[in-house]
Amino acid sequence: MRELLEGFKDQLNRIFREKRYIILLVLFIMACWICMDVYRDMVVKDIPVAVLDFDNSTISRTIITHLSVAREIKLVKPEIYSVEDARHLLTTGELAAVVVMPSSLSVNLKKGRRSKVLVAIDMSNILLGKNAYKAIRSVVGMVAGGAQVTMVRKLGERKERTSAVVAPIGIDANYTFNPARNYVIYLIPGLLMFLLHVYIVIMAASPYVTEHPTLTKFRRTGQLFAVWLVGMLFGFFLFYVLMRYVAIVPPSSFGTVAFHLGAFLVLDILMVTFIMNLLPNRLQALQTVLLLAMLSMMFSGITWPTDMFPQWIAVIAQIIPFTPFAKAFQMFLHYPVALEETAHLIQWYFWQAVGYGGLLLLLLGLKHLFAKSDPEKDGEVSA
């Protein structure tokens, strides 16, 4: 018990007193704050868009008016005299899109003919491109629908039937779990938990890198328990304090959040412990741990759906602790969820724990066996 306590104290001193680890902690907190500040506007807005109106009609001016109040885009008036000018502005990034309304726009609409609006969009940044296109399409579709309703009424259709004739099917959208359609609720938890994940694997690997390999297992266990406890405190700080800055508060119970956070940290430490014992070269083992940690964001499904991964990558994603935890906080941060509703994730944690724990025990057993079978090496270690 004394060795456990000494190891616990050693690791706490390392985290909060040694200069390099204090710098790492400060960088971790600063990175979390910067991530939140980057997305403080919550939605993409003021995307620069230019409109070329060759129709100059009531319909085209109505489109421009509605575009000017769309939150995603900002109408600008650059000097464009040719297709080459527009292409140059798109290439240099001064514009994200150019909307061209032909001179035949209103005439075709009034005569019931199909009319087109040309929209050239810079899709090199798909986030900006898709948001600009969504706003432009919504406005053009709404104004065009209104023009069609007017035309149908002029042709003699009854007022109460005009909407059914022009748009027989309507969509009533319910944006479940993110009604404001902002990026904060989706990105910030993933980024902050990813930073915590990287920090914890570094801390869990630090005793193996900085201490002598013959350190007793009880003292090592105390050190790893200190890492787990610090991870729990930092995790609660992120969930219940820092995320309030961007109006994210877990709607699920504290017990649900604590269980998933604690299980994730245990698995992270188990994974690091296994790798650090598996590879004989400490630097190589640390590099492997950091590589897996840095790839965890991509493997978790936050940046790309895991169902679309190649099979061999999907297998790697299944064994990384951040993957089930990412799916867990995407649940308990979006809506109130009871612990039993996450049973499939708890089962995932269990099998990861069995896998890493079993492999670690097997590895340590083999090391002990080989150490006994090599008296010369055993004598060196004892010395």
C-alpha cells in the first residue's frame, strides 16, 4: 500500500510540479480554449458571394433582397466584367460563389417556361461551398415558388389550391438534437475530448519513459491511478465548466457521464500500458502511442462515418478506446440518456478491457517466464 501511495504522489508531483509537464498542461488548456474560441460564432456566416443581375426585374431584385439577409452569405460587389474575372475571384478566394441571373429569368417564369440561374461555387472548401449553395438554393427556390404561385393564380386556379399545384409535397423539418444547426455541439466535444485523450496517453506513457524499467508494479500502479484521477478531474472540468462557454451542458445524469469518462480513461491507460510493455524500445513505444492517439479522431467516426471505412481500417477503429467514447458523448451531450440505454457501448468497453487486459497479462507472464529461464539476465536485473 505504501508503494501505491508513493507512486501516486510521484505522478502528481510530475504533473503539477515538473516544468515540462506544467508547460504541457498549460498547452492542453490553451488548445481547448482556442478550439472553442474558433467556433464561437457557432455557424458559418458572411461567406462572400457576388450577384450578376442581367434581368433587373422584380423577381431578380427579390432574390437579391433575400440573399442579402441570409445568415450564411454576405453579398459583395466586386468589379466583374467577364467570365475570366469571376473565375479569378473564385480562384484567389475573394469570392466563394457567383450567382448569375440571365436576362430571360422573369420572362421565362411568367410564361411558364423553365428558367435557370447559374451558380458558380468554389468547392475547394466543401464547408463554405455547401453552406453557400444551401443558402442560395433556398432563396432562389422560395422566390421561384412564389412566382409560380402568382402565375398559377393568374391562369385561373383557385387561391386555396395554388400551393398544392405548385408544391404538392411540403417538408416539415425537425432538426433533432441540434435545432440551431450549429457546428459547436458537434465539433467542440469531439475536439476537447480528443485533446484530453492525447494528454492522458502522454501522461500514462511518461512513467515508462522517465522511470527505470525495474520500477515495482505497485508503484507503477499508483502512478497510473494518479493519471486516471487527473483525467477524471480534467474531463469533468471540460464537460461541466469549459463547455459552458459555448452553451453546452450535459443533459444526461452525472452518473452516466462519469461512467463513460471513467471507462474511457481506464481503457486508454490499459492500451498505453500494453504498448509500452510490448515494444522494448521506450522511444519507439511512445511514438506508437502518440501515432494511435493522433489518428483516434479520424478513426472515431467524427470526421467520416465509420460505416464507410475500408474493412481493415474499421477493425483498427474498433480497438481504439476513443471510438466508443466518441459515440457515447455524442449521445449523452445531445439528449438525456440513461446508462442502460448505452449498453451496446458498455459491452464495447468490456471487450476492449478484456482484450487489452488479457494481452497485457499474457505479455507480462511471458516476460516473467523468460526472465526466469535466463539466469544471467536475471542476475543483471537483480543487481
